[in-house]
Amino acid sequence: MSKSLLEAFLARIYVDAQARERFLSDPTAEALRAGLSHDEIEAVKRIDQVGLELFTVSLKRKRQRQYSKHR
């Protein structure tokens, strides 16, 4: 699969709470739905789930700060 497909999948689980929830409950199924290759699926299954949650909180805070600066 293409690198951009994997990147889009990762971006989606970083910012979309429902996609992240589906991924955390069944990483293989969610990665298959996204059309990832076998190697990509194996790689995303090894994502540190605690780190993923911490990163998403960090992104959310960053977006909130940026939004409040532009208001």
C-alpha cells in the first residue's frame, strides 16, 4: 500500500475519537477496513496504546490553543 494511505490512517486515529476507539478495540479489523497491507497492519498493531492516547490529548490541547489564538 502507499505511504499516504498509512499516514491518512494514522492521522484519522489521532484526531477521530470514534476511529481511535474502533482501532483500540480491534486494531486488525480497523486497519483492514482502511486497506492497509499486511506489513502495515503488523506495524500499527504494535502502536503503544497508552502513548497513542497521550499523543491525542496533546494534539487536542495544541489545537485548542491555536484556535483560541485566532479568535
